[in-house]
Amino acid sequence: MSVYHGRDLKKPTGGARSRNYKVKRKAMTGKLPTNTLLSSRSEVIVDRCRGGSIKVRAVRVAYAIVSNPKTGKAEKAKIVKVLEVPANKEYARKGVIVKGAIIETSVGKAVVTSRPGQDGVVNAILIEEAKLER
């Protein structure tokens, strides 16, 4: 299903709507957001984009590639839950993973650096836990 992203119905001053001045074109279509969900299994969709290129969309994810900045190594870790999403508070409640989301993994807290709905994979970097000193 596609969504039209053109702006044909520009409202002129005075409130009167004019008729469409151009025909809707396929080049102006887009897609609805993927809203990658946390799940027990992973699922991806391969979409054809404009120009013949492909886009891998992650619909459901169970694992993330988590890199440790101290050691410089990356490992595959199971995602336990979505803690916080700065982009939208409702996403954390629904379990939607987007770029910038803070997730709890089997190796610790991590922040998502990839765009799962467009890249097809969840890449994340471990967050340093602030130690309280007394």
C-alpha cells in the first residue's frame, strides 16, 4: 500500500479550495512507517524502491548487534525490553524500536544507532552506567 506525499490541495487565502492542478504521480508515493516491534522472532520485508534499489525493513526483531566502545568488539544480544524512546513516549509502551531508543539487552543497556525500519537490522552501542560515588 502506498501513501501519496504530494501537496496538491494547498489551501489558498480566503478559505476556498481550488481543483487539483496536477495528476498524482507514482514518483510522489511513499509508504507508511514500519514501526519495528520487539518480538520473540525476527521478520524482515524486502521492498523495491524508486530506481530499482531495495530497502530491507525489519517488521519484528528479537536480537540486536551491540558494540562495546571500550573493547571495540560487537556481539549479538537478545533484546529484553524497550526502556525509553526520546522520539515518542508511546513507542516505549508499545515496544516500537527506532533510532535513538534505549533498549535493555542481555549484555546491558544500549542505545539504537541504526534505523531498523529502513536498514533491516538493529545496531546498538552499550551505554556507560554512571557509578554513584559517596
